[in-house]
Amino acid sequence: MKKIVFTLSIISLITIQCKNKEKLSNISTIEELVFTGSPSVSNNSNVELKGYTTGVIEDKTGLDGCTFLIKVNDSTTYEPVNLPNAFKKGATKVYFKYALSRAPSICMVGQTVSIKEMNLLK
């Protein structure tokens, strides 16, 4: 009886893990779609009203463990864990959507975030 319960428990855990991986693979596909091609440019000053955050990308690759950071207008600093290569330039103004990340930070300058959408801002 114990062996049956144990076996069923293992099977259910494997099934749950497989479903979670399918969800994650869909998310990465969506992110790839958002970041493909050249970034679009907007001079719209109302992007914050559409749910975007504005900021400036800072190149901190000279500091130990740091890469590119995003300095937001209210002096908050974010460490993107998935910044697209097209945006890896210092002093670049951007607007973006993000989600807080639980990824560890070596740089420890700001909150780690996962970029969901990003575009250039004039």
C-alpha cells in the first residue's frame, strides 16, 4: 500500500512539473516575439499612462558583477535579468514593462526585474 501511494505521489509531481515547463516555454516564446526585430521608437510623453515605465539605461559593466542597469525617473534602479542586446547601450532612453524578479544579484545596486516589453523613447 505504501509503495502504491509513493508511486502515485512521484507520478503526480512529474506531471505537475511538466505542465509548469510548458507554461514557461510559452512565456519565453512571447518574450522572443516582443524583442525580435529592431526596437520601435516613440516620442509620446504619455507612455506612462499606458502602463509603461520610463527610464535610462546605464552601462555599469566596469563595476564588479554589474552589467546594464535601468535608472527610472524617481531615482529607482532596476537590474534587468533579460535585457535584449538591442538595448545594451549606455544613456539610452526607454519605456518598458517589467515584472519583479527573484533572481539573485551580484551587482546589488537595485531590484532585479524581468523585462516584458521595451522600446526606445525620444
